[in-house]
Amino acid sequence: MQKYSAREVEKKWQEKWKSTNLHTVDLKDFKDKYYNLVMFPYPSGDKLHIGHWYNFGPADSWARYMRMKGKNVFSPMGFDSFGLPAENYAIKTGVPPAESTKKNIEYMKKQLSEMGAMYDWNKTLATSDPDYYKWTQWIFLQLYKNDMAYKKEAPVNWCPSCKTVLANEQVQDGYCERCQSEISKKDLSQWFFKISNYAEKLLDYDELDWPEKTILMQKNWIGKSEGCDIDFPLEDNSEILTCYTTRPDTIFSVTFVVISPEHPLVDEFVKGTRYEEDVRKVRKKINKQTLIERTSEGGKDKIGCFLGKYVINPATKEKTPVYLANFVLMYGTGVVMANAHDQRDFEFARKYNIPLKFVISENGKKIDSKDFEGAYTADGILFDSGKFSGMNNREALPKVIKWLEGINYGRATVNYKLRDWLISRQRYWGAPIPIIYCDKCGEVPVEEDDLPVILPDNVDFSPRSDGKSPLANHEGFKYCKCPKCGRDAEREVDTMDTFVCSSWYFLRYPSSNLKNKPFDNKITNEWLPVDMYIGGPEHACMHLLYARFINMVLHDLGYINFTEPFDKLVHQGMITKDGAKMSKSKGNVVSPDEFVEKYGSDVFRMYLMFMGPFTEGGDWNDSGITGIARFVDKFWNLVNSDPRKVKDKNALKKNLNKLIKKVTEDIEKMHFNTAIAALMEFVNFAGKNGTDKNSKKVITKLIAPLAPHLAEECFDVLDEKYSVADSKWPEYDPKLIVDELITIGVQVNGKVRGEIEVAKDASKEEALEIAKSDENVMKYLSKGKIVKDIYVPGKILGFVVK
RNA sequence: GCCCAGGUGGCGGAAUUGGUAGACGCGCAGGACUUAAAAUCCUGUUCCAGCAAUGGAGUGCGGGUUCGAUUCCCGCCCUGGGCACCA
């Protein structure tokens, strides 16, 4: 017998898997299909790091387990290769993104193949490949043609020193990541997708097997709120200010109305009046504040000014002043009815000496705002509220809405926090937006037959001072002919958010070699939705929401017959180093390569799985990896041991069947750590007891998803048919795992005073008899009188002594 | 501030329809093999007292329910994640 040499063995099997096309999937075989997917990586210069392994390793083990359970498993891998880092690298070094990306992909492919995962490399993709982004552009056109994509002025982050637009990730606490200058906002005309149209549909999670936490995060992000629009007419009746509120029960408390600085009516109100100057000054302050202070802790100062206008409170008929205030956003109607029962309104009123009036108290007795330092936000009984006085405010709430609807001053409304998806990026390394601007015809979509709009490679990357993408520097790209009238025209030079590229890649994998269509209808409808999607929780509100949205749109346009893309979702935990996220800037990135080199891929993968529960992650520490390396050696020795020397055949059989049960159940729950612990326990037992050929075969199968190379080698040694990946997952015999004799604890007054061995179905009398023969138990029983005894078969025997 | 998740030996972590807390692994201590070291194997290892049998304490803190609580309830503290003027 030879010592197990991981590196050689792993290389040998990786080559064999490749030469025998073991991982090539027949997509025409839909029966028992299983689409297993991980969130595809960004091919950065950092290469694969431990976080990738922690995601991909267990995900591959899951795929291998499903395959042995008889599924036709499709487990593809690709690259999310558009994005900012490649472009920044190009600005710094002059290396074109296409070149650095290609190199990074090559290297990562090599690393991934050393991992030994069962990816089908005949069906891969990269989002920066024209064959792929052609269809990303096609999706843009479908949204455009169906009124789901539109252009609008919107602010971008602008660094006045670098003279460039920054992505949100490049802005840190309001300052430029690179030069530390203060960021300002600049208005540019930008493209949006109407995701807000799908807010309600996106809130339907009924069919999804997703983590509760993720659903909750998405729900909060979408932010549905049900309330009421209330009309406040101007005192001269020239205009109506409609306020959105979730608290119409406080209408009698409203003593002023606040309007957002961005609201179009503000200018109309103050134009040519003595309030114009106030508004200008306040807005200037607010504009600064929105960037730095609004996002940081200290930015809770309420500022605003009076607009010289009054509205009539429809409930009290009182003349009510209109203020502009920084804390009012363009959410709902952009106008808020303000009152003493909201902390922000209360603070604002105190600052600007606006009268306040309570209408709710604990018991319905009148209380005075003068006696309070803050708003009364609790629920209670209404007073001074017309016919609603004396009612519980929550019970009154729907009645107030009804009443306002009756007198035609309000109506029930629903609002969402979810805003439309801004997809324009003033960046080079992304999919060009397929739109052409013609002086005569205006905005013209590129013909589908003319796709892809190719991203040119000879581009000057130096940042421009007008906030446009580097593509604006490329005349060959920028100038074109109008597809409609044939006259000189210009292309859109912005590119799409990379999240657009990643919002449909799962649809492309099964059709990745298809030329004339984004995906094959039959294959897509058969293979999707994805059965298992594994990736980081950081994508809960971005990628996962966008992917659901695009999927729903394509469904509603009739391209696919399923509405949700991912049936089951699992998030792996995060791996930190010394308590911090691994990042290049912190210099705490740990590379998997040295460990793979030293211990092999199987050991490294199992160590990551053994660290703790898959969904919890943890802090990286290599101190325990030797334990897994020892285990692999022990396993190998056991498989190579003499099968004739078995001490206790029954115990072997029983433990083996228990092991099958435990490992199966643990893998089903993705509790890989305890599955490995159970295998270790069995190997320790069998090392002492001896083992037979059948046990060796079974444990090899059980470890196959977790350590595929080792298992393949063991199968070979055992003269079993190649490949272990195609062997059937073992089943246990329930009759063989029953213990006839079991050990239970004996408690006296809740404390364990001994343990007894009883038959598994022993009667209470039998158990009591045996317990009373225990000397130590008797010692405590004799201290008083037994007033009660408790027997839970198989669990515990308890006495209460007084 | 709000919403989640979690706090268990020296360390990573097991065990929850309430039933012997600490599986498995790391580390550590002692021993075997060796001229020696590494590797390997064996024994022990929650803390305190004891040669031991055994006793006491113990799952972030303080209460409660129960024969019995890591598990359930109430009130705190801490850590991690998400959201953050959304009316």
C-alpha cells in the first residue's frame, strides 16, 4: 500500500474526468433534470480567493450528491466579466480591459479545474463576450419597445477634482475614494428600467424556498406602505396640495404642511415673492447636506423655510402654513401633513415656532404639547377630533379614510420605496446601450438585426470633464447613421449597469452556444427555474431582485413560461480574516492556492466545510487543517486495510447503517460539518474494529460528494466501476439501526445521579427496578420520600424526592 | 433609531416538538516507537475540590415557568448583518 499522494491522484482524475467527458451534460434529457447554480465570479486580478472556494466547494458537493441521488445535474460556471475594476486598471496601466479580463479568466479557469468541480465547460459564458452582450442589448430593446425603459435627468456622483462620474462604490462617506475630494451631484440624462411597475408582483414569495431573512430584506427594500392621499386646497383655491400619510387618524392634529425641496410647485409658489431668497439659501444648504450629513449620523438637523402660502386643513378647516423642509423626500406625493404625533414634525415645529396640537393621549384626556419634549408617537384615544373623539386611534384610522373619501378630500393609496432602476453608467467596460440619437427622428433603437453594438477596443480611457463615458472619445463608435432616415446620427455612449448583464445569465447557460437566439425556448422552459441557487447574502436586494424582475418581464412578454428564476436559494456565510472582510486594501486576502498545493483540493474543501455550518461562515484560520489531512490518510489506510480482520460484524453493520442515515440527512440540510464528523467517527471505529469490503465501498460513496478525487481513487483500489460519481447513493436499512439496549440518565430532583442500561422498549416498572439497584441513585432516594417519578422511554428517568 | 441573526471549554464547533451539555476536530499534557527529530499510535483534557469514588459550579447577565431549561417566557448587555429622515 502506498501513502495517499493527493496532488498526483487529483491531477490524474481531473484528466480522466476530462478525457471521458464525465461532466458533460445532455441538456436534451429533461427527465430528473437538476439545475444547480452558483453566483458567477467577477474575474479580477485577485484570482479565486477563499470566499469563492467557500461558495463553490460545498455547492459542487451538493451537485455531486444530487447526481448520485439519480438526478441529471447541470452545474455550469461562467464569468461576470464587465465592470469597473478592469477599467480602473486600464486607466492606471494602459492594459485594455479585454486583455486583462481574458488573462484573468484563463487563470481562474485553471484554478477552478484544480478544484475538481463538476462544471460542464462546454456550456460556459462571459458577460463581456459579444455573443453574450448581444442578447443583453436585445433584452434592453424588449424593455424599450414595451415602455419599460425610459430616459430621465438624474443626479450622478461627480468628483470635481478627477472630473469624472463615480460609481456608488467609489464614493466613501461623500468623498472620492481615490483623491478624497468632496463629491457633488451633477444632473445627467440617464436610462431607467421601470422595476417599480413590478413592486407588487415582486412581493409574492409564495412559491419560493428562500431564506426568511432574504425575503424580509427584499420586502423592506420594496417598502410597501398602505395609507391615504389627503387634499389640502390652497386658501385661494388656486392649487391643491396632496399629502400622502399612513396616519390619517392624526388629521385633526395637522398644524402645518411640509413640502420637499425637489417639488416642482416650490418655485411656482415663491417666484417673485420675498420668500424666493430664503428658498435659494435653504436649498443650497440642503444640497450640501444630502451628500455628506444626510447619510451620516449627525445629519438629522431639520432645516427649512416658510413659503408664504397657506392651505386649508380639510378636517379642521383651519388656515395652515406651508413650509419647505429638508427631511421631506420625493416619496409619495412629496408633500407631508405635519403634526405633533411625528418626531420629525415635532422637532421642525419647535425650531421654527410653529404651533403644535395633540389629538391622541393614553386615555383620551387632553394633553398639551407645551408639557412635552418630543412627539407623542404611541397609540391611544383620540380627542379634539370631531366625531372620532373617544375612539382608539388605530380603530379610527380606516374610518377617517372612509370619511375623507366621502367628503371627496382623500383616497386610500399604496406607496413603495422601490425606485426605478438606473442602468446608465458613464463607463467604458460594459454593454453599450443600443440607442441612436438623430436630429430628425430623435431617440431611435438599434435594429435587432444590427446587434450587437460592438464595444470598440481601441479607446482612450482618460477621464473626460463632461461626465461622459470614454466611448464619447471614440469617433468611430460615436458617429453613425440613423437606422430610420439614414442621416448622420450619434450613438448613446453610456453603457449598462453590470447588474443588467447578471440579471439573465442563468437563462443563457443552457443555450450558451446558440447563435440566433438568446435562449432555446424548449430547453429553457424545461431546465428552468434553477433548482438550487447558492451565493452570498450581499446580493439580496440588488442582483436577486433585478434577476426576478427581468425574469418576470420576459415571462410577461411571452418569452418564457415561468415567473420566478430561482426555486431554492441558499446563502453561504462570509469568511473573514481576523474579524474583517477580506479585501486587497486591507491586505488580508488569503489565497487558497498554497493550501491546495500542500494538502490537495479535497482536504482544503473539506476543511472549509468542517469549519462550521455552511450558512454561517466564520473567521479563517488554518490551524485545524491538519486534522482533515490526517482524516484523509486514515480513510485511505482503512480502504486499503485487510478486509478479513473484523472483530464485531454486527457492530460494523449497525454503525455503517447509522452512518448512511446521518450523512444523508446532514447533506440534505447542508450540514456538511456534522456529516464529516460522522465519517470521522466511523473511520475511528472501523480502524479499531476492522472493516469489510462492502463497508469500504459504502463509505467511499458517502465521501464522494465531499472528497471526489479521494473517492475516485478508493473506488479504483476497490475494483469498482468508474466512476464513483455515477454510482448510486447508498441507502440504510431502518431495521439495522435500532439499538436494543440503551443508556439513559437517572435524575433525582433534576440532577443526574446515575445512568442505567435498559431495553429500548422497557416498561416504567422495569426501568424503576434497575434504577433502584444503582447505589448512588439509592443514596439520594433514601434522603426522603419519592413523591413523583417520570419516565420518558429512551430519554430519561426522573425522581422527585421530598 | 428600526428590523433580523447570534452569544456554549484554551480555539472551531456539536446537541433544541424541554430529557445524561461539550460529539468531531484543533491545541495542550503524559506515554509508546526512534540514537534523535518529524510523522504515527495510545491515554487524558469544561472549571473548582479530591489519590479516587464523588461533590459543587457551569451554555452572555438578571428574573420566571418546570421534576428537569443551551432549548420556553419577561427584562437587560454584547457581537455581526441589513435599513436608515419613506410621513
